[in-house]
Amino acid sequence: MRRGLAVAVCAAQFQIAAFAACPDSQYVGFDSRLMARLIARLPPIESALVDFRMVSGEPVVLLRDRLLLYSGSALPREIPVASNASETLGISVDQAGTVRLQRGGQVDIVTAGGLSRDPDFAPEGKLFGSGKPVLLEARKSGRFQNLIFNRGGGDSFAIASLEGDLRAAFWGQAGMAAVVGKSLYVWSENSDDLKRLALDTGLEHARGVCLTGTGRAVVTFLDNVTLVTAEDQIMIVGMRARCDASQDKLYLADDRSGEIWEVSGLEKLGVLKEDERHATDLLKNLPAGSGESSAAYLEAARIIGCERAKLSLASPRTR
């Protein structure tokens, strides 16, 4: 049974993590079981961060007015992007490392010389891809989102039709994840079915989604990044971010600071008893004299809630 719910992820939990003033929302650092490494930093920008992908270990960042491509420790290469405010913007990467930029129904390939029109793709919806041979396209049809594998050149086939508005989608090495309406769906290539991992009104605030392993989805919200599994949901960092994933690593591009992080160790999170045990251990191991302002206490409170953390702190067994 998941934390605070019987069948679906508790909507209040998602909303608290993103918006509440409760003390358990004040700790914004990474979960201490994770290993986070700063790999790049955006130059000072005024344009909004629209999309983000990793290509051969290097970040590719799409802003509203330009594309930034990193290589080693050098400053990123910039490609101007002209688009209308109403156009769908996005970047996708295939297995060969080809980067495609989508502007509405037009798709360009990113080359050494800039942008070159790709005649094989004329999407009706939005394209997604993080290192797969084919791209995923989400096409809206009335009240439904049709999820389609698009090989280009008119070769495509539908895999699912989901009711609701598309919030976010991902198609990468671990499989597919999509937030449609109030639902989070996941599918891996070794699975026969597309499964609903969560049903929750809080998912209407999702800004991005990534799949980091079978049944393990990371959802980004306005002010936090949350791991969702079949039995638990846990905030891993307080950050306004775009995400990508490759192998067992999560990548986050922070909208506010411009920092780009590589995060590993997510397999340690998402099991309800283990998450609660971690919070308990944090409280038990607090140094003498530590109070509710310590980082370890705030991390524990973020996991188990303010009231339970306060009770544990007051208990003699945590001293």
C-alpha cells in the first residue's frame, strides 16, 4: 500500500510537495541516498528553457530562441531558433545520436552547419525520443492522445489511445512514460501492456516525465522532482527542472540556476518500507542538540511528514 493512499497516488501529496508551506517542503536538497554530480551550467539566459536531452553524454538544451549544444568543457555552441509563440517546440534524439528540432509540423536535423530540413518527418503531434531507433509521436484526436511509433517516411503504427490532455511524455532506453490527464502510464519493451502507474489530480501539474527503470518514473513539477513507483512516491529534490534519462542515470536541467545534474542511485528509493526506514535512521542519527532546522531532520520530514518527524524527534529512542 502506498503512502497515504489505497489505489492511486494521493493528490494531496503531489500538491504539498509542489506548493505547501509545511516545513517538510522546505528541504530542497537531493535525497541523501543519491549521488548527484554537476556536469554543466547554462550561460546567463533570459529565454525560457523549453526542452532538454542528453546526447552521447553531452547536454542539448532548447530555449525559446536558440539551441545550445555542449561538447566537453567548452562553452556551448549556439544555433538561433526562429519560431512562433504558438508553435510546438521540442527536441528528440534517436539511437544514432541524431538530434532533431521540432517547430510545429516542421522537423530539422541539427548538423555541423546548423539546421537542415528533415523531409522524412511531418508530425501532426509532438515527437519524443531519447536514444531509441524510432521516435514516439503523441497526436491529439478529440478527447484522446494517440501514441504512435514514427519511423519517418510515413512508416508509423499506433500503440495506445489515452483519454485526456498530454502533460508530458518520454521514450528512452527504459521504455515509455506518459502523463495524460490525471494519469501516469508506463511501458517497457519486456512488458505486454501499457500500465497506469498512478491516477492523481496532482499529475495535472506535471511539467516533464522520465523512466529510469521498469515501473520507476520520475515526474517533474513546478518546484520539485518526484519518483513514482508501484508502492511509493517520494520527492528527490526541490528543483524546477527538465529531465532526461539514460541507462540507470537521471539528468536534470534546473530552470532557475541553469545547472545540469547527473543523478544516480535512484534504485535505492521508491520502496515504502525502505524510504520510511531511511527517514527513521536520519532522525535516530541526529547529533545531540540538533533540531528541526537541521538538514537531516528536514529531509526526514519531507519523507514521512511534519507530524511524524516531530513525534520521532521528541521520542527518547531518537536521542
